[in-house]
Amino acid sequence: MNDFELNTLLDLHEQLIAYDEGYWVKIEAWEVVKSYQIPHGIRYSLTLHDFHGNRILGYDNAHQLKEKRKKYSATKNRPYDHRHLNGKDLVVEYKFEGPQQLLIDFFNEVNKVLQQKNDQKNS
């Protein structure tokens, strides 16, 4: 991981970015001690919200992924890096490849979600 990419992500900590129609993005990112669960040493939460403040997309590593069949249990082998799609409805693993790729992936998905919302509104 290169220092420029890491510093770019860390510099975005606590930033809010406004979009049309009241949508907004919140970025949180800070360094933590590297561990099995967070081997890259970065804790992050990148979220897209609607005008009511509801999360409609999120990338984070705040908790382990839960097994689909066991509602409240987590497996020790499951990664922490994941995406929340459709708000809280769908949680899927995210392969963290670095700070720059995280930002690229997140903002590409933000643009895709907002385009879909715009298309739905105009149809």
C-alpha cells in the first residue's frame, strides 16, 4: 500500500459530499493496529444516504460478515471488509485491494446507484 493512497483516504475522514436530489456521501477512515480481521490496518466506512438520511449503500469493515443461515452468529474466518447494498438488505464481501481502489469502487457504485435512481424517477 503506498503512502499517497493511504493519506488520500485518511484526509477524507469526516467529509460529507452533497449530490443532487438531496443524496450525500459520508467518509470515515482512520488507521488502526493491523490484525487478522483488519490486515491492512485501516478502519473505514463510506456510505451513500438519501435525503432522509437513510443509508442506501455502504462499504465498511466495522463487523464480520454473518452466516446467512445463522442470523446472529459470525464465523471467525469471515472477512470484515464488505458492502451493504440496498441499505441494509444485502451484505456481501468486499475484496480490499488498497485505499485508492476502495475509493474508485465506492464512487463508481455511488454513480451507478444514483443513475439507477434517476432512471427510475424519469420512467
